[in-house]
Amino acid sequence: MQQRNPGNRRPTGTDGSDFSYRMVVDNRYTKVAKGKSTLSKVLVIQAVVLLVGVVDILFTYLKKEPLDALVTVSSSITAISIIVGDLGRKRSRVNFLKFYMAAASIGIIGSIASIIQSNLLLKVIHDPSNWETEKVGLLKVAFVSIGLFAQIFSITTTTSLIRNMSPPKRAS
């Protein structure tokens, strides 16, 4: 084959039938790219849910009401996990992604525990007239539910991403 001429698209001496000798991107690399894209969207959803939780903490603080320690700690853990998860996604760090999965799971479990502890749903179920007075609390329940579904989806996405990022095992 001859050298490429700057004006030609294809080197002289080929008829295009040499495609079988060209390099092909391995399927797992495309899966990693799709997984990173999906994970970035899930991280944005989790950040929005966290932002709503932080705004609720801020309003509670401004009303001079006592802060729920469980909510504050779980929000802090979730914020740290989102930052670490984004770093792991950008830099392809498996250990960061594993830490993200564990910390984000602990954060959402803490949020769920604080809602269960508040007995908010039981109050509304027993007396539906409380619905108007407990709108903010029910909104909090809705956002924690969205966060739970996002966390479940992020675990499956991150697990798939870690599996595809790791080099394949060689048989001995």
C-alpha cells in the first residue's frame, strides 16, 4: 500500500475490502461509555433530591426548630457519596464507585428511617384531614421515594459499570 495523499480519502492500492483487518472497539468499552452517561443522569437526580432535603433542613433551622440528626447525617453522607461517585465515574475508579454505592445506600436508608421515625404516613392514613397540614411532610416522603428508586437504579448501573470496567479474567 502506498502512503496517503493529502487530497485522497483512501490510500491507493485498496479497494475497501480490507475492512476485516481493521480494529474494532470491544463491546465492553461501549457499555462503559453508556454506563457512565446513565450514571451521570442518576447522579443529577440524586443531587436534586439531596437539594430538596437540604432546603428542608435549612427551613427547619430558620424556623428555630430542632434539627433531626438522622436527616442531617444522612444528607451529609449522600452529598459526599455523590461527589465521590462523580469522581469515580469521570476517572474510572472502581474503588470510588464501590464507596459511592455503599455510602449512597446508607444515606437513603437513613432518610427512610427518619421518615419511618416521624410516623408521618400513619398520621395521614389515620386522619385524612391532616393531609392539608402535612403537605410538606408528604412532599418529603415523595422525594425520598424518588431517591430510593434512583438509588436502586444507580446500584444496578454502577454494578454493570464496574463489571465492564474491570479487565476480563483470563483462563489459565
